[in-house]
Amino acid sequence: MLGALKRLKTRRMVLAELSSSGETKVMHISDTPESSYRFIEGLIEETRPDCIIHTGDLADNIKLERRPELRGLYRGALRKLAGILKGSGARLYIVPGNEDDPELVRGFFGDAVVEPGTVVEIKGVRLALGHSWEDVAGVEADFKLYGHNFRVIPRGLNAILGVNFLFLPSGRVVRVDYPVGTDTYRGYKLRRGL
């Protein structure tokens, strides 16, 4: 019981820190199953990020690459997530992942969609965006943002491990854990290689 209370206090403290910073706040998410959408929406409401970067697999519980017949369900999930992200008022960058339909993603997110390996500059800090670590490993940037698997690379921020908040221009990073069970909804039985 004490461990759970300590985690709640820590979470509250982290959220207070996130909501009170005067710096530009970038929220980085990736590989989001529909079960995490309410959590993401709540986190956005509590922290009010200036920019949101999603590095692919927007409806990760729907494995479209392997099950193209689920396109209708995928479209419905994208509609929900687009409502949340676009409703935030934050600047958006969306990198389609291997489980995404790039045409549908562009339909919902328009000019916010960028190709893997794209570098964006925010407050003088260069961010390389990709779905997997391979997309950004050789790219020159201050931070390399990605997801897809549990691999960690130098200067990399892997949002499959948690929601990353990057404060700019200082470069300070705060990670918030996804809800318990997120990996199960992603279809992962266990984290390999950690």
C-alpha cells in the first residue's frame, strides 16, 4: 500500500512540474493503443503542451499491417485520436508507423504528417523524428524521437517506454509512464532485451 501511495505522490509531483514550467513543452507519444487515448487526453489537459509529436502506430491495438481487413476499425480509432490531438491546440507532428495507413493518417492530420527521418527545430533544438530507431540513428540532431520497439540509442527518446516531455530550450526530459496494461493492448507479452 505504501508503495502505491508513493507512486501517486510522485505522479502528482511530476504533473505539477509539467504544468508549471515556463519553457516550451513538447509531448512525445508513440505506439498508442485505443486504451491509452483517455489517459493521453487527460495528460494533455493537465499539462497543456505547446507541441505534440506522435512517432507512429497511432492505433497500435489494430495491427493493420497484418490485418488490412480492420481498416474500418482503424479509421474509427484515428478519428478519436485526431479529435484529441487536434483539439489540444498544440502544434502537431505525426510520423506514420508500420501499422498505420499513411493515406488515412494524412486524411486526418494533413500537413502535420512528416516522413521518418524528418528534422524539426523548436527553440533552437533539433529533433529527428522517426517511427523506429533506424529512422533516426544516423541523423544529426540534438534529440532522436521514435518508438516501435524497446531499443534505446544515444540521444534517443523512445516513447514506447513512456510519454516523454521535453522542455525547450533547456533540453530537460521528464517521462510519465503509460497506464498499466498498455503493453498488453499493444500486443506485447513481455519486454524483450531490457
